[in-house]
Amino acid sequence: METNKNNRSKTLQIVICALFAAIIAVSAQVTLPLPTQVPITLHTFGVALCAAVGGALTGTVSTAVYVLIGAVGLPVFAGMRGGFSVLLGPTGGFLFGFIIMAFFCGIQTKHFVSRIGISLGGLAVCYLCGAIQYALLMQIDLLKSIALVVVPFMLKDILSVIAAQYMAIPIRKALANTIHY
């Protein structure tokens, strides 16, 4: 009997990771192109929400699955793009950074303010990954890269992370009997 319960639990976790990867893929399609080749999307919100609901492990795995299915060519990245070339392009550093960000956004503490702070730290790491790759590809210095592909997104992304953490509270409560954190 215990084996069936464990198998059911593992199956449920796989389904949840797939669902969260799909949510991130959908959030990536809300896109506003910019001349820098780094579009404004709802990626940050999707990653933060899935991680805040699922926790650090599930959020990180779900985000990694999203990046992997995009890397193999499924059109899940912004603008219905896919392929390994996207990971090597101007937005690739941010995509890798989302995996790290998901871990931070999924860390659960008893204090909401702590969760926000940890999540914003994850966002900062994501920004750093994206800005470094962008600077290397565009052959510009890191400060210029930050000015071009981080600063314009900061307000939206900070609000996205805060909103995701806030929205995750009732979702986690509603799913408490289904997902075992």
C-alpha cells in the first residue's frame, strides 16, 4: 500500500513540474519587443509564482524543464522561439538565471518579508547572469549592459516577484492537501 502512495506522490510531482513549466512557457509569450533584443515578458512573474507555490525544488526543476524543452527546439521561449541558439543569444543568460531565481523564489520562510528579500536576491542573480551574457555577446562593458537590459525591467520585475509571492499564499493553502511540501 505504501508503494502505491509513493508512486502516486511521484507521479503527482512530475505532473506539477510539467504544469509549472507550461505556465512559465505561457508567461513567456506575453511579449513586448525592444531594440536591445531582450523583450519585456511575464517570465519573471511565471517563474516566481511557480517557485513560490511549488517550493525551491519543484520550482527549480520546473524552470529547468522549461529551459530544456526550449533548448531542444520547442517554441516556448519569448516570441514562440526555441532551440539551443536562443540560449546562446542575447536572452540566454536570463533563461539560465531563471533557474537560479526559481530556487530563491521557492525558499519558504515563516516571514513574508524574508521571502520577498530572498526572492529579490534571486532576481538580482538572474539579472547578473543575463547582463554578463549580453555584455559578452554585444561586446560592451557590464555597466552599459545593465543599463540596457536590467534597469528598464527592474520596476516590473520587482513588482512581479512581490505579486507572485503574495498570490502564492492562497494557492499553496488551496493545494496543501495535494502537494506535500
